[in-house]
Amino acid sequence: MARKRKGRDISGWLVVDKPAGITSTSVVNKVRWAFDAKKAGHAGTLDPDATGVLAVALGEATKTVPYITDALKAYTFTIRLGQATNTDDAEGEVTASSDTRPTDDEIKAALGQFVGDIMQVPPLFSAVKIDGERAYKRARDGEDFEIAARPLWVEELLLIDRPDADHVTLEMTCGKGGYVRAIARDLGAALGCFGHVRELRRNWSGPFDVADGVTLAKIEALARSPEIDAFLRPLEEGLQDLPQVYCPADSVIKLRNGNPAMVMGDVEYGDECWACHDGHAIAVGIFKGGELHPSRVFVA
């Protein structure tokens, strides 16, 4: 007999303004404890030293995590020019250096090769799995290995500041699976000067903006109190990139039981969409012939 999971049946999204010096998993664990929630997960890892939007899903909202993970995300980051590190960030050991410093115009000219559909090799110190083992573990063990390049959509990459000759600050909007550290590494290589990430902040992720973020200090201060629930956002916010259809009352039970049911909305045959009744998400699925064929259902 399976052990019953402890905690509250509470659902929704929490936008955390993650501080530096803590892993994304640790943030999720703190949020889950603070809300006394049965279930929690996040939509897109941030490196321990990165800050900004970490979208944490509780309860039924965890079923919408893939739609936030797949959404566009925006970052502001500062690159230290003239040094490469083994981790592609400031935590690593310097592996190469150069006295070359590109001009602003040279940097702007190089950015174009990192926009659009590109192929990116993730950092050796990353969570990518190589034969079932995390790359960062192999790297820490000193193993010699390679990571295959993978496709990435970069919508925008802009130079926004040049504090001094050794540093440049960029803004990037990209799709799923992008590594900012790899952009810094590859841009430094393209400019012939090396480079690594010095600071990184996620500004927004899908519908969630850092301006709406709650600090970890505030979460800890209100942990296990009735006031903390006011920070939760509806799970439906995780579905905003999907078209919405209306679910009549007599279709609600059918959909929640995993069966196709009639819905109404302006969508095309074969579209993935989500059904709503009285403002609440009922299910996500594929629209076929006036019916929604559910793939995910939400418990009331």
C-alpha cells in the first residue's frame, strides 16, 4: 500500500525572486515546506549563483509545468571578458586568458551569429545527462567527455551596457534549454578574447515577471501562516500560451474522468488547448470534432 503524502492539497504558482547562493531544488523544498504543500516543482532551473524568476508550482499546477518550461525566457547577464573558466562562470577555475578586448562595435557585430535557430553545446558543468549520468558529476570527477550540440531558439540578444573594458552586459530572450553560460563562452571565443558569466538574472519566464516575484526571506518569514497563501497565483496562469475553450457543466465530470467531451471555442482540429468552467481549468487536451480529448486533467 502506497504511503499517503503529507501536506495540504493546495494548488497554484508562486513566482520566487531567487537569491544567489542557493540551488533551485533547495528553493522548491523551502517553498513546499512554507506552504505545507503535498507536491511542488519548478519550471526551469537557475544556476545557484543566478538570481531572478524561479516559477514554483504547487499541487495541480505541477501539471502545467511543461508549458512554462517550453515558454520564452529573458535574462540579463554580465560577461567577464578575457578569461575562460572550466564552469563558464565565475565559480570555476580560469583555464585560459587573453589581453584582447573587443570594441562595442565588434561585440554587436558578433551577436548576430547567436540569434535565431542556433546549435549550442551545453557547459561541461551542467545537468545534461551523458549515458544516464549528469555531466557535472563527470566533470567534477575529472572525466574527459563531450556533449553533443543541441538546437536552441534565441529570439533576441542585445548589448545594453559596457561598464568597463573587461565587462559587457547583455539581454537575451530564448526558448527552452538555453544555457547563458554557453553564450558567454562561445561569444568570448568568437571575439578571440575568451569569456565567462559574472552575473546572471532571469527577468521573466513565460507569463511570470520578476516584478511580481516574492523574496525567499518573505516566504520564510510567513511560512506556515495563513497570510502566505495570498502570494499564490492561479494554476491557469501556467496555461496562458495555449488557446482556451469553454467547458459546459455536463462535460466537466467526463473530462475529469479522462474521457472526451464537448467543448466550445475558436480552435482548429488537432489544436492543443485547455478547457475552462467557471474560471477554473478542467483539462488540457487535443480538440477533435467539437470534443476535447484530455491528456491532463485537474482535480477540483
